[in-house]
Amino acid sequence: MRALDIITKKRDGYTLTDQEINYLIRAYQQEEIPDYQISAWLMAIFLRGMNSEETAALTLAMVQSGNTVDLTGVSGIKVDKHSTGGVADTTTLVLAPLVAAAGVPVAKMSGRGLGFTGGTIDKLESIPGFCATLTQKQFITCLRQHNIAITGQSGDIAPADGKLYALRDVTATIESIPLIASSIMSKKIAAGADKIVLDVKVGRGAFMKDLNQAILLAEAMVKIGELVGRETMAVLTNMDQPLGQAVGNSLEIQEAIDVLSGNGPASLRDACLVLGSYMLVLGGKVTDVPTGKAVLNELLQNGQALLKFTDFITAQGGDAQIVQQPSRLPQAKCNRVITSSRAGYVQNIYADQIGYNAMLLGAGREKKGDTIDLAAGIMLHCRIGDYVDKSQPIASLYSNSMEKLDRTQHVIEMAITIGDEAVQPPALVLGIVDRNGYQANTFK
């Protein structure tokens, strides 16, 4: 078997066999095939595509390139949730303890933030003492004892994906549905969960800007799950404006506490109730989404969700007193309140600009390895469709650098537009994708 023949076959639009895909991934992982040949193969996939069976084979080949987490010793149906990334996307911090409190084990490996999208691990590490680098034994112990464990993704999970992504990043082959889908699903499958709920973000503040492309991505990932025996479904959610009001690591921890206490922004709470309900359905705890929402809402109101969050922090070495005393979280030395220059209705809150400027304030990384300011970020005080008076606060900026506040203030003012015309708030959930395909406007 030769790499050149496989590249030529895909270049000419033919379907690759499992053996051919496995050979390429294994040989590349063992450095028997040079970067330039794999780059040519990636471009052939970018131009010619892959069918569902090829994409599933690529996913499994990347899974088998490294270690996998064996959760068979943990009772119950283990459910994982993955977001394709957004701004003020605090869902994992709320969902994991909420669903765990309902009796469904949540085993999650999460990443760090890059660019304008935040990372769950960075957010959790703003909790003093919190350990987000668990060994596999510690991970399973936490899951058994508390129904919840979250750890950073280790380099030995689907390592071939990391090598391929580095090439895609410099060869203009990022925006390929089969390559994106196999990259995401290889890590989810290697992490060991039985069922997977995907939160596919759509809009200005998301990787997928177009709904039709997001549907194709969701369908590809759901099909991979079906072909490899991991039931998977996707919820398509709107990311034209930030999901929550807090953008930044310690700020989002505080907002998660608010939601788990039965308060917090309705948009974030509603998204978590929808996603969490599907997790309960896949986990066998309820038979339908309305029942799941009722169960989860009760856990928010009776304090059990917040108690589970407290137990989770303690189990992973964190200072659980932050739940009652958020001031124990990192606090910025500098802050600035931005007010509306006029009265009117909020027309747009551009999520990409909000996220990018939170990064410039110090809350995110422009490149891997950058140090972040755990206290930095933005707190929004309005949503699209809200009426605001002149001089009413619309956002607060936080940083440990006054210079960064000066640099970002004007951009944030431009990112929140006010007009005379009343507008309807955008729909939060755009539809779902499951084994039956896409269903639009499931929730309104």
C-alpha cells in the first residue's frame, strides 16, 4: 500500500477503504509518511469530500492512534456534551452538575480557550486550588463518587487528530465538514462516554456562520456516532449574540453559580435546560424533553444542582467557598462601565466583537501558550430587543491593565448598536439533528 496511490484515488473522487485510511493515519503517526503527502491528501478531501463511512473510518483511526478512557466500570449510561465553541458559552459549568444531580453520570474532557471562544478548563482553573489535570484513575474515581468529572484533554487522546489539525491550520483545509466532524468526534469517542449531545453553535460568534453548513456538520457527527455505536444528537443554537451575560473566566464561574442557584440570565438557563433534557433522555432518566426540563428546573430551584457543583469543586481540590463568597475568585484591579449614548432598542450585540475584545482585555489567548488574565472580561447588561435609556449601563469591562480598558472601550461601544425600531429577540434554539435528520424550530 502506497500513500501516493491513496492520495491519487481521493483526488480523483473515489471512495477510500477502511484499510487505506487506517494505513495513512497509522503511518503518519509513526512518521513513515511526510507532511507534504498528508497535506496533499487533506486537500483532496477538502475538494472531493468523504462519505459517511469514510468519515467514520477516519474518526476511528484517530481514536485508535492513542489511548482511550474505559468507563465500563462506572454504572449507568455516561453522557458527554460538546460545544463547537461560542462567546459567553457557560453551558458546561451549569450542565455538568445539573445533569449529574439528576442521576446521569457526566464524564467530560474539555479544552482551553483559543481566540475569541473561551475554554472550560481555563474557567475552572479560576477557582483557587481546582485541579483540572486528573489522571485516568482520579477521573474515574470522581465520576463514581459524584457522577461528575471534568479534566483537560491529555495529549495521548487521539494524538493523530492534533497532528492533522496542525497541518490543516497551515494548508487552508480547516473548513471541511468531514475533517471537522472526525476531529470533534474522535476526541468524544476516545473519552469513553456512551452517549453524546452536541451543541452546534451558529452565527457571528461561532465557527459555523451559516445554518445550512451547521446542519451538514451536525448530520455528519450524528452519523459518525451511529456508525461507531455511540448514540449522538445535536442541538443547533444561536450565537449571533453572546449566550450569557458574562464573558471571561472568573466572571463565567460566578454566572454559572447564579444559574445553578435558580437565577442568572434566562438565555443561558434555557439553553442548559434544553441541552440537559436531551442528556437525560439519552441517559435513560426521562422519556421526553418536557419531562426532562421539569426535572432539571426543580433541581435548580431546590438547591440540589448547586450542591452538586459544590461537591464537584471540593472533589477536584477547589475552594468550594467561592459558591457563597464569589469575591474569593480572581478580581480585576481595573474596571469601566460603558453607558448607552442614546435611548432606544438594542438592535445587535455582535458576539464575535465582544469575544475578541474580551480576549484583548486578557481573558483569552491569541495563540497557544499565551498567559491569560483569569479576572479579565466583559459583563453585558442588555440583550437584543431590550429598551435602554440614555446613559444606562450596557456593559462593564474588567482587566488588570488600564491600557487594555482604554484600547477596547470604543470597540465595545460599537459592538452594541442602539436604534429607534423595536426588534424581536432572536430565537435561541434553531433546531435539532438526530438519527431522523434535521428538525427546524423544535423550541420557540
